[in-house]
Amino acid sequence: MTCDTSETVSTTSSKNRELAGRTGAGRLLSVAGFGLAFLAFLTAGCGSRNMVSLGSSQDFQRQVLDSKKPVLVEFYKSGCVWCSLLEPGLDRLAGDYSGRAVFANYCLKDWLGGVTNWEIRSKYDIGWYPTVILFVNGRERQRWVMHYDIKSYRKAMDEALGTPTQRAVVAPAKR
């Protein structure tokens, strides 16, 4: 299961109930889900140390759209296991780019499924979680949906900052 809209979750849940009735695999799915949630709790801890938490449209305007630095924002759903698994990697990146870029997170859905900011959710067309958007000069430059490859975030941030990504330089062979 993924952290998506409630329609997909309810469809997946009915499939799981049907599967559980025929094969008894429902308990296994429940245990696996609990294991993932526990793993997310252990890896994510109590939140990020290097990321700015946004809580309102005013915060978003001031910290993201008005920023002179590139800003990478993770839009997440509270209680989303997949979102929690991404956070430690983004937090490490935030530490690496400290002072040169801003890393932020914004909870757009509470744990009951209620949307916390319809304006931002609809303006940026966010329906799947986690969604990560890189803003440069207040404009969206790149977007990732349910993407966990930290190297691609680093590459995009290096491009936004104008710093070359580290590549091996091969010296010409001497004769």
C-alpha cells in the first residue's frame, strides 16, 4: 500500500480482505504493515533536525516562495510510513547543504485524512505522498512523487546551486 488518496486505500483494503478470506494472508499483511511502521519510527525518530517545518500559507510564502536560496520541500501525510522512510535521507542532505539551501517539510494531510491546507494542495496538485518539490526563485523547478533516491535530490540541488556534481576525472594516459 502507498500513501495516496483515501479512494485507493479503501480499494486496496477491500482487496486485502478478500485475499485474507481465501488464504489467511491478512495476518501476514498486518504484521508486515506494523513492521514497516515500526521501522519508519526507528529510522525517522522524532523528526528532522535540519529541516524547517512549515505550518501555514504564510510560512510557505516566507520560507519557500520569497527565499533567495533553492528550497526543497517534502509534502507529506501524517502517519505515512513511506513519508517517514524518506525523511532521514532528506535530513542528512539538509545538513550537507546547510547555509546554501533550505530544506523544509509540510504536512498536508493529518493522520485522520483531513487536508490541512487546500490552497497549497490544489495549487501544486499534490495527491500522492510523499511529494518533493524543488523551488528556485519561488518557482517549481523539479518534482518527485514517491521517489526515494537521495542521489537524484543531490544532483538537482547541485544544479540549482550551480555546483558541479562530483565525478571521477580520468587523466590522459602518458606515453
